[in-house]
Amino acid sequence: MDERGVTSPEPATPSRGGVGLLLTKVAGVLVLLVLAGLIAIWGVQRYIADRLTPDPTTIARASLDGLREQNRLSAFAARYVAVVTSRQSQLGFSTERTLIMPGMVRYEVDLGKLRQQDVRWDAGNRTLSVTLPPVEIDGPQVDLAAIREYGSGGVLTTFTDAEQRLDAANRTAGQVELMRQARAPSPMKLARDATRRAVERSFAMPLRAAGVDATVKVHFSDESPNDEHWDTTRTVQEVLGNAG
């Protein structure tokens, strides 16, 4: 009450209920800000990860393109020696000729036949599976300077062309024998293993350089898949198509 007897109103003070409501609103706003900050941080991290983390399918596709440019891959070669003998009898006379023919054979794979569906990435097992065309044999490249021919001579070689015919037959048979040796299981396995290692390195080295921990398995289309589930993975083309 002042000097004139008038009572002045006292200043209003916030009730406990009002203070609690205000604090609740402030806390809610803070929670929303924290959540928004966390979402923003997660988005930035995801963006950086997507930009910086190498994509195995992209690396594999680049490696595939590089192999195709090589056209043919020859990772194994072998030298064989054919020894063949031909005989001829005529008018009671006989003669024979023996040929020793060395030759080189190269084992090749036509990389131009590789397709995108031949390269499959299994993200669960982190395995890149590559199916190659069958190994082809190039040759034989006969070492003409090293050919040796031996004969028993006789009347037929003197008065007929038996020697020339026997030599021609021996050379044809020698080339057939060289190819027979080249197609034997042991050298074919060596050729596949050498080619397999070369192709595995071609795919594994770029993946390793990019920091991708992956296993590369190479298989030939004409050999057993060894009970591997080749149909459970996606091709590089399918992955890239989904990404698009």
C-alpha cells in the first residue's frame, strides 16, 4: 500500500506447472537437434564411404576390359619330340624311314570370348569367380633345323620315290604325334594351372591395390566346377544394372 492508501499489484511469478512445461519443450527441441545432428553426421559418413570405398564390381569390370584388349593369353608353352617310322614294301622289297621331329606348342586362351556374365562377385563370401574359355593349342611349330631322318635304304629307295613318300608320311605323322603329346592330361593341367594363376593375378592385383579383401577363383568352362555354387552369385553386369 502506498501513501495514498492504494495497494500495488505484486509481480506475477510463473507456476511450477508452467516451468515444467517450458523445460519439457526445451528438452524436446534439444533432442530433435541432437537427432538431426546425428542424422546429418551419418549422412556425411555414408556419402564419404560411398565415394571412397572401392566397388569390387567396378574394379573387376576394368580388369575384364583390360584382359579383352590382350585378345589372346599364352601363359604356358612346351617342347615335344615326335619319333615316327614308316615302312613300305613293293615287289618283294621293303624299306623304312624314321623321323625325329621336335616342335613347340603354345597353350592359349581367347580372352576376346570373355563376357561380363563370366565374371561374378559374391559379396557374402567376398569371392570373385571368373569362367574362362577352354585352353586352345597353337602349333605345333616344328623346328625344321632340328629334324633328323634315317632310313635303311635298299632297292626301293634307289629305283622308286619310296623315300620321298615315306618322308612325307613321317612328317604328317610327326605333327599328329606332337599334338597327341600336347593334348595329354598332364600338360593340359599344367597349361590350365599357369593360365589360372595369370588371370587370378590380373584380377587380384587391382583389388588388392584398392584395399579390397577378396578371393579370386578362376574356372574353365570345359572343366568341373568342383561343387561350387556358380548360380548363387550375381554377374558384374547385373550389379551395375541395379546400381543404375
